[in-house]
Amino acid sequence: SQPVWTGFDTTCTVDNLNDDITYYFVVQAYVEEVESGDSNEISFLSPSPSATTYTITASTTDHGSISPSGTVTLEADVDQTFYILPDDGYYINDVFVDGVSIGAVPTYTFHQVATDHSISAEFAIITHTISSSTGANGNISPSGDIVVDHGSSQGFTITPASGYRLADVLLDGISVGPISYYQFDQVIEDHTIHAIFVADTYIISATASENGTITPSGNTNVSFGGSQTYTFTPDSGCSIIDVIIDGVSVGSTNTHTFLDV
């Protein structure tokens, strides 16, 4: 009743067909008002046009992941978000979109994708600082601010200078006593270690026989390198016969000073 093709032409193109619908066609011939019967029937399915797709290639270095990963295929004008997760003990160092750094972001979304893209993430190990120091008259090795990888260990050796001894070691401000070596194991945070030294002390034992005094008397503590003076005073009517230092006579003298003990 509504032919799509009339005339003397033996070919015809039918336009504006809908996608994914099957159409059926027959033809009839006619002479003036006389029509033939229907021809054999043919069918035609107008397929949907192929959707335009793009790819985003997602990758990482070691010690972390990106999701989704690999080659992601998308239709045009859709969004795609990527999630970036470092392994334990690591952090996101940088993220590159199409080869350009966008910083250490944990997520990134491509909006209305209209071309191919790439995204890659780099990771780096977390580091911690151990600050080692000492007071005067000794050293700690290694010294200064020591950078340590997350989860690793670091040992410190403490040595007093000649004539001094280790008095105490402070770990994160807490005394642990005069230990000459300490190792931080499985480091997961910053730390401090500080050593304190004191001079060695020596005893001078001072005594006097009857009929006189020595000042000071008894046992006197003297620090390494220090000095101490003694005065000898005979009683009235008496005199100093001898002064003996470490078992050796030094004669009759009123004073004696120990230098640089």
C-alpha cells in the first residue's frame, strides 16, 4: 500500500532503517493497472554500528598495586577510576598519566574518555631517622642522623675516651644503663640514642702517724686528670720526719700536690 520503490529502475536503496530490526521485502511488477503477484521474499537485518572503544594501560613498579591493572578497554565518553595502593613499608612516590607526573595521588579518574591513555605508579620504601649523639669525652658510631629503611635494623657502638667511662645511654630519652652496644631491630619509626660519659675517678688514701695531721685525711676521690693538694702539720713540739708517696719517700715537706691524676 506504501511502496518504497516505484519506477522503471531495477535497483533501489532503502534508507533510514533502524538498527537491530529485521526487514522483509517483496517486489511486484505491473502494466498499467495490472499487477503481478509478490516476488520471493528477502530479509535484511540492519546491524548496530560498532561502538568506539579506547584503552587505558595501567602499570606499576614493584612494591605496590594499581586497580584495575593491565589494559582496560572502555567505550567512548565513559569515566574510569584507578586506585593505587603501596605495599606495607612503602609509599606512593609518583603517578604518571600519559607520561606526565601528577604527584603521589592514591586515586585518579579519567573523565569522558575520548582517546587512549596510560597510567603508571612508582613506589619507594619508607625511611626513618635515628639521631645518635654523645656528651663530651666519648663517641658513638655511626653518629649523626642515620637514615634506616622501614623494617630494617641498625646497631650503634659506644666508646668512652681514655680516662672516661660510659655513665648512661638514653634510648628515646629513656635510660637503659651504660651499655656499649645497642641495635634497633625492625625499625618502624624514628628514634634517638644518646650516650653520657663521666671521668674515671681514683682514690688517694691519706694517713698520718701520731704527733701530726694530714689534710684532707682518709680516702679522697679525684677525677681523671684532676689535682689534689695535701698539707702536713706537726703537733706543737714535733716536726715532720718524712712524707711517703705511693710507698716512696719524698722527704720532709709541708705540702704535696698530685697533678693530672
